[in-house]
Amino acid sequence: MGDTDAPVVGVDLGGTKVLALALAPGVGRDGSLRPGQVLASRRTDTPRGGPAVAEAIVDAIAGAVSALDGELVSGGGAPAAAVGIGAAGLVDLGGVLRFAPNLPGVVDLDLNTELAGRLGRPVVVDNDASCAAWAEHELGAAAGATTSVLVTLGTGIGGGLVVDGVVQRGAFGFAGEPGHMLVDPHGPPCPCGRRGCWERFASGSGLGRLARDAAAAGRADGIVERAGGDAEAVRGEHVTAAASDGDDDARRVLAEFAWWVAVGVANLVDLLDPEVVVVGGGLADAGDLLLDPVREAYAGLVLAHDHRPAARIVAAALGSDAGAVGAALLAGA
Ligand SMILES: [Zn+2]
């Protein structure tokens, strides 16, 4: 889209942080992201609340891009040719952020028009997890695959789908929300207003809930100890910490949790038949401690496991930069 000899900027607009980074020209052509190819970055708090929150968000993004431009130019380079934005929420095909549960007060924010006008260059806007999926597909854990799925296991679950080398946006832009696949219509309430969404079971908050249930039944002493002795204070990271120390109760909770992760992964593989399922988000830091039991449970859940090539279930490679990197790649395409 932009001048191919100029950098591109990617912005990850999240519920707490705005991360903007400038990628060197040509990144992605060889399927890797090397040290030094992120030329500059800026991280600020996401403006929250108040009647002018939408304007404040646009200002924050425009300010970050200007700051990066300044850094690029003072380093002897060109300003960014194009800007990609990955936003936490439902982004329609026109680049309007329709609904953003983690950005209170933001509804129908036309990021594309507002920012293209302010910045005077091409802007593309997509969902943050779709951007991250594209980054992992192009430069990260799914490099070389034709079809891949990213699921990010954090407080909730985000996701993105790449089919035959194209990010899937759906008819209206809202494709790729695996966290809200219903896996138990009678399950716990979800912040989305429904019950039993996959993210109620397979996110960090789902893991915390499983662990608190185990604690209430007297089956999680080692986990509760790591939460300062307060069973109500148990969170996902206490489980992974105890499990990595070899605590048997924690391993059992983690195996139960892994089964729930595998339920969603198997559904996604049944639907899309990817070569790779990339697991990102904070819980991916647990690595094979989590992914090995997920792989094991997945084998018993996916359709015809013994009669199909195995989808690889791997940890994400790009960490918390993936959304911004993917947004930049989409802008530079
Ligand atoms: Zn939900």
C-alpha cells in the first residue's frame, strides 16, 4: 500500500496500553523478524472514561505516530508510509470500531476516517487478535503454513484466522472470536452477556476459577499457599507456578484446564483444518507445561485424529508485540 522503501507503523490499541512501533521496509519478505527491524516504539496508557474518550484515543494514536515519525526522520530515514491499527474489539470492514468491551464509552469509533485525515496517509484497521494472527502467520510460530489459527489465552480469549494465506474477516468484519464460542450453554456467565463461552473455561480467569473450585474442595493446598493462603485470591499464575514446581494438585488442575483449551482447539481444527494452532497470551508463557496436556486432550477430541495429518499446537513466538507487528504488516501489504 505504501512506499515500499519507507517504514510502516503498527499500533496495538488495547484496553490498557497503546503500543506503536515502526517496522523497517521489507520486513516479512523472508518470513522472519530480526533484531533491529523494529526501528522505534512508543507505549502509552490507553485513555479511559469520560465523554471525550474517543477523541482522546484518536489523539493518543496520532501522537504516537507523530513521535515515531520524528524519531525515524531524526535518524536520517523517511517517515512512515502507512499506518495499521489493531483494535481490541469488533472492527467492521470500513475500519469502524463498532464495539469494544475493554474500552468503556467507545462505540462506533471511525478510526479509519479519523486517523487517515489526521495522519495524511493510508490507514488500515483490523481487530487486534486478527493482526496478531497475521504476524504469527507471516513471521512467527506459523511461518510457512498456509492455514493457521491463533488463540490468545489471557484474561479472556482472543483469536484470529488465516486461511490459505488470507486473514479472515467474515462478511462484516467480525470473524475470529473463538473466545465466545459456546461450549456449555448452562455454564458460568460471560461478560458478553451470555453463558458458557469458551473463554469462561479456557482463559486465565477460567483457570483461576477451576483452581478456586479445587481449593474449596480441599484439593489445592499448594496453590492456595502461593496465593498467600487465601483461596479466594487464587489466580491462574498461582496454578502454573505450583505446577512448574511439581505440585500434583496443580498439575491436575492444569490438566483439567488443558482439556477445556483442547475443546476449543479441536472445534477450530474441525472447522478450519489448519496446519498450525498458535497459542499466545499470558498463559502461553507456561509453554509445554500447558501445551503437552492440551495436545494429549486434543487427540481425543478432534475428529478422526488417527486419519488426518496432525495439526501442530505451538506457543506464539512474537509475544506482546504481535498485534502491533501484524497491524504494520497489514498496512505495508
Ligand atoms: Zn462470551
